[in-house]
Amino acid sequence: MGLLSWTVGLPLAPMRGLISVGRLIQHQVDSETRDPAAVRHRLEALDEAERQGQIDPEEAARLEASVTQAMVQPRPPEAVTREPKESER
């Protein structure tokens, strides 16, 4: 990387950092909503809350449907992020 490209790229460094943080957040959201183990844990917690009487069966069914819907719903195209190449890291 030459001095000129470093000088021009320096003002863009905060934006690159912000984009990296956004990618990390998107990855975390995807893992929480789509990971089968996380979904199973949430469904088990809903089932336990229903058994203990904390929520009624209708509310439990609605929440279970929202959890499973979030897991199988396709991501919108703008949410699909590409992984940076090794040279870009």
C-alpha cells in the first residue's frame, strides 16, 4: 500500500469500521434467528413457560409460529452480505 492510497483511504477508515460492525451484528442476528440450536432453545423456553402457566396456549402458539417463521423466512437480498476477501481484511 503506497503513501497515496494510505492517505486517501485514511478518511474512509471509520466507515470501514462501521461496515464491519454492521456485518458482525447481521451475523449475530442470523445466528440467533436461524441457528437450529438457538431456535430449539427458544421453543423449549416457550414450552416451559406454557407448562408453568406464565403464558396461555394461544399466546404460546403465536410465539412459536413467529419463532419458526423467522427461521425459515428467506433473507432479503440487501441483507445478504459478502464475506470480505483475505486481501481486504
